[in-house]
Amino acid sequence: MDQEREATRAWVLHPDIQSSNSSRDPGLALEEAVSLAHALPDLEVAGQSVVRLKKPHPGMLFGKGKLEELRLMFEANEVELVLVDGPVSPVQQRNLEKAWGVKLLDRTGLILEIFSDRAATREGVLQVEMAALSYQRTRLVRAWTHLERQRGGLGFVGGPGETQIEADRRAIDEQLVRLRRQLEKVVKTRTLHRASRAKVPFPIVALVGYTNAGKSTLFNRLTGAEVLVKDMLFATLDPTMRRVELPDGPEVILSDTVGFISDLPTELVAAFRATLEEVLAADLIVHVRDISHSESESQAADVRNILESLGVKDDTPLIEVWNKIDLLDDDARNAALTQAARREDVKAISAVTGQGIDDFIGAVTEALASATHVSQVHLDFGEGRKRAWLFEKGVVENEVQGEGGFDLTVRWSAREEAQFENL
């Protein structure tokens, strides 16, 4: 008979570093870090604290007095794991674990743990494994150079510690090569799926947004699908796609993507680039915001920065959805509705109650219609491949064959026109 695993008692620390130029509210940052901790099963959050620092101590992060104060607090609360909401160097991690007698995870390590726990598709699992290995490798390298510097000498004679680290690095590199090969195969398969979707003249609408903004709830309301919906960070990790016929509108492929977050580990941005390619292929991006969150504006800025870093073009149509208006009080809700009504690219909704959904669907239909334009294209008889591509895309409205070739009337998006020009 299986025994239930006891939950690990964890304490969440947010270092509020005075010398940093972060404009984030430390209390809200701590709240988000606690939400991240709750996203991991088998973790019990025993407590949380904001720790103010003038500047981080290079070897221990915290000064001696604060270090001892925290040690006593962890001991009194039987803490086994400390989660530090921020970067912790390998040297700091080792020193803190020794000083406190606990395991320690920094923000990157915690997010990697969550991603590892949640990834469901083969591609997601491989990407997370690669991100985790890259993270571990960096820490091995840093730890190794630190040890070498401590030992002194020219490095001709390697001690047993260095030999072990070299062996670990080599093992990680070999595993990364294997994972890359496996991922290439999976990505090829997904590219084929995308190519077959490209032949279907359905526009792709990608839902993006800060994690826990309500994308999956909106996705489920529009599609009737049962995507995991929880009030939890990173509830959706793998892209989910569904074909949907919009009321009085076109058929579209709706894509629900992984939630974005501030300070997303660089290892994960790189590892999930392939997954987020769905956003690059989108004809319309729907940016879902939790308008009830006090840091909604800075969360939106984080999302815009990540979209820009992914290479999303400025000319891709985008609708901003102010979700969770049902959580606002009457005055705030009326103000949000009034403000949204003044802007064509903003819709205020509640994905839970359905308020504003019809208006939002109308905006999607209109955006997709205005995103296309009609062109006249002439093709010589020898340009059969280009003609076949146009018909595969389903953009041909009319064709007349003359003595010099084909004259076609096509309705397409700017992206499709650019693709055609590059054939």
C-alpha cells in the first residue's frame, strides 16, 4: 500500500535589494513567489518574508546578523526548503545551505521545478529537461572555477573534486546532445502538423498573457474544451490548439500558450522558443490581462517585452483583453468598461461570467477581416509552384486564364503576401 508523501515545509524569501533599480512592489513580488511555491505539489509554505538588503553579500547574499536571525526562524518552524525569489549564485547557494542546514532553490530553480512537474507533451518534457541541464551545467562551471581559484596554482594538477565536476559536465553535455536530437525529431513532426494546418485556410488566434491571467478559462469558454483551469501559476504549460467556429464569424484555430512571467529564466525562454512559435505564426494575438491585479500594467509590460524578444512583428494585429472585471468593485468595473470602450483594440470581459464575450468575439471577427486585403496577381504558365501555393492557402477568390498565363484575384494577409514574395 502506497504511503502518502509528507509535504516539504518551505519558507519563501523575497530579497528587497535597495541598490537594484526594480520598481516592483516587494510585497506583491513576495505574493507572486508564494503563488509559485503553491504551484508545486508536496510543498507546504510554512512562512514568507521580505528581507531588505542595502546590497547583496557576494558569498552569503545576507549579512551575518540577518543570516543568524533567519537560521533561528527556520529552525523554530522546522523548515526543510528555502525558496529565494531572485538569483542566487552557486557559491551563495552552497554557503547558505551549509549555514542553515536546509535545501535552497532560487527563482530560476523553482520555475524549472514547476515546469518539470507540469510539462505534458513529449516536446514540453524534452524542452524542460534541456533547460534544467543547461541551468545545472552553468552552476557546475561556476562552482568549478570558484574551487580552482580557491586552490590556487596553475591548474595543471586536478584534484578529485575538479575531476568529478569535469565528469559531470561531460555527462550533462552528452545528455544535452541526446535530448537535442530527440527534440529535433519532435519539432520536425510538429512542423509537419503546422504545414498541414497552413493548407487549411483557417486563421490562427493565439492567446497570450501573464501567467494566471485567465487565458485557459477564456479558451474553454470559446471552445468547450476542458483545459486544466486552476487559480495557479503556470497551470497551462503546453500549447493547446482547437478549431473553433466563431458565431457569425470565420472558423479559426485557437491556441492557448504558456503564461509569461517577469524574470522568466533565460534557459526557459530559449527552451520554449519552439513552443511559442505558435505565436509567431498567429494571424491575430489576443493579449489577456488580469485587470483586477494591482500590478496589471507592469505584467502587461513584461508580456510585451517577451513578445518583442520572440520576434513578433509590429504589424501583427493584437487585441488586448481586460479579463476578470467580475473581481472589481462597481466603481472600478465601470471605470474599466468606460476606458475600454474608448479604445478599438481593448475589450473588457469576464471569462468566468461571460460578460463582454460577444463583443470580444465580434472584435476578433472584425480584426481578422481587416487583416486581409485583395490583390491582383499575374503568373506565367511556368510558375505552377506559386499557383499551387496560393490554392493550398485557400486565398484565391477568382482566376482567369489568358494567353500569357493566369490572372488571379487573391484575398490574403500581409504575412501571406510576404511568404508568397519569398517563394
